[in-house]
Amino acid sequence: MNAPAGEGSVWLTTERLALRRPRPEDLDDYVRVHNDPRTYAHAPSSMPSPEQCRERLAADLVDWQQDELGYAVVVDRASGDVIGWAGLRHKESDHESLNLYYRLEHDRLGAGLGREISRAVVAWAVEHCPEALVTAMVDEVNAASLRTASSAGLVRVGMRPMRDDPDGTPMAYFEAPRVEPVPTGAVDDALRDAVVDLWGRVNDAGGAVGFLPGAARRDVAAALDRHLEDVRDERSLLCVLRDPDGKVSGLGLWEHSRGFPYAHVAGLKRLMVEPTAQGRNLGRILLGGMVGIARRELPWVELLRLDYRGGLGLGGFYGRAGWTEVGRVPRGLRLSATDYRDDVAMARRVDGCPLG
């Protein structure tokens, strides 16, 4: 979902929450959330005064006016209650970086809401703000927030002091992975080998990427080479997910340029992420980043399609990312003499609007 233009409108939603733009009348809730010392147990000196809360809310409003992005109000979708603040803000010292932030009411901690927010916000940023680096700083003793940052897909890359407290205790510093299109002809031997190795690990972990566990490496390499031929001929676009150190931890392809009457369609193929990093939001980040790439690199494409193998829970994963099931063939796939799976088709518009 794109950042909204209207004051107070919803920016993005999760299963249990809605994040909306702040407005001046949110001050009482801002003070209530940010003046509870229980939520500053790991850094009591960081708790703002009521006057500082007023100044910070005013700064949040300016951020949204200038950047169409900032820290947002967290609303419980079931009750409509304001329960916190969360979002992304450009760093004053580095406007190319976005700082991930969330703070929730003390009574709502421990329910996984911080994880739910962080995973959604990081994936949104990778899709919509590819030029920016998403970062987070976490107190080393705050074990829960350290786990939340990792589960959102962020990678710990070191320790850094806070900008406004350079002499204070350094904090754990995290960066998000990036999703990048691979230019035609830019697949060298090192990248090819890394992709083949990753594909093999995904196969052996049971991933639905064209093979069964135990597939020979030469067969995987041959399948990749067929895809790369399409990439060289500009019929496909290869996208890779890279950790901050440059390691390939995921990949996918957009098949496009299929001619009349499908010139406006791109098909998602071979979406996969490092199996040892399952549960760390990488699939959602990769998928969101690839949708953003399709929007920017394939401007003639309006509709995105995919097919998946039933039985792996993939429908829920794609559904949460805005895809809609448009067809299903029961037992349409036979993996063995006794293992039949549904062949399922899904689609979504590039701009995120409803299909109908």
C-alpha cells in the first residue's frame, strides 16, 4: 500500500493493527504512550517530558507533510484504540537512511505486536523506498527488541553510539537486506554458482521451486541456465536479495514480454530464500522488493501472476502480500504416485489496487 496523502488516513495494515498518519489531536495519546516509565525500563533517561512529546509530535507531522512518511499512530483494528507509535523516519544525519521505530503501550507488550509491525514496515520500505537503507538501533540488554529486529529481516552489522549521545553506551546496529534487479549480461560465474547453491539448498529443504529434494546440482544448473537465457534475451528479469555483506540470500524472476495479448502481464517464477533463515521475513521482503522492481523496471506491466504448489501454506503468505487466488485445479500436480497437489493461480495489480 502506498503512503497516503490525506491527514489521518491509513498508511498500512497488519492482521491486528492499522498504522495511520498522525494529527494534532493525537497529543494526549502520544503523551500517554511515551510518558510511561515502564516502557523505558532499558533506557529510563530517554523518556521524554510532556513538552518534549509535544515537540516530537509536531516533528512527526512535519515529516509526513514533507516526506509522505514518518512515525505513525498504531491503532488496534478490533477496538479502534490508539496503542502506540511506529514507522520510519529519515535520519537527520543521513537522509538516505530510514530508521525503524515502534513503541507500544506497556499492557500490549509480549503479544507479538512489535514483531507484526516491524515485519510489515520493513517489507513496505524495501518495496517503496529502494534507494533508502532501513536501519534500527537497539539497546544491547533489550533481548526482546533484538529478537524483533532479527525476525523483521534486519541483519546485525555492528555497534554504534546514539547520534544525540555520542559518549553513551553503543547500541546494536541493524540494516535491512536489499532487493536488486540484475542487469542483462551481469550474471558472472560467482553469482551463477551462488544461485545454483541456494537453489539446491531450497530444494533439499522441501521448497516448491521446480524440483524434489535430492535433485542433482547439474539439473538445477541446467534449469537456471534456461532462465538466464531468457534474462539475456530480455524476456525475464532476475532479482536477488542480498544481505548487507553482499551475500545472496534469495532470488526470483519476472517473466515478461510474452506478446499479445499478455504484454501487460509478468509472471513470478522461482521465488526462494535461504532455508536456514526461515521465519526472518525474508520471503516477504523479497516479494515486496520484486513488486517494486516490476513497478519501476517494467513500466508496461500492469498485472502480476504466479502459480504455486498446494500443501505448503503459500496461499496465506501471498494473500498477506496483496495477491488474490484466481484459479485452482485440485490434484493438478503429481509429485509422485501417491502425492498429488492442487495447482493454484494467484494475481495482483502492480499498483496494489483491487483486481476487480
